[in-house]
Amino acid sequence: MRPSHMIFQVFDGSRQEVMGETTLPIQVGPMTFNIEFQVIDITYTYNCLLGRPWIH
């Protein structure tokens, strides 16, 4: 995991510092993409934020 200075505004409106970021290979059908993910320490129902540019 690489360090990050990014801050997210999360679902409840509060701000959350990013612990770090990592790049993972994600396979979509026959294609594999290296996608950068930001890691935060927060308890929510979802483990991955959708609506990111790589989905479209």
C-alpha cells in the first residue's frame, strides 16, 4: 500500500483521511484492468465505492 494525502467526504457528510492506496488487477469479462483503490478505515455496508470512472 502506498501513502496518500487524499481526504474523502463519506456518506454521512464527514471527512475521512485515506490510509493509503493500492493498485489491483480487476478482470471484467475477457479484459484485465489495473485499478487504483483508496483504502479508508470506516464501517459501512459497502466495501467498494462504485461510480468510479473505470466502471464506465
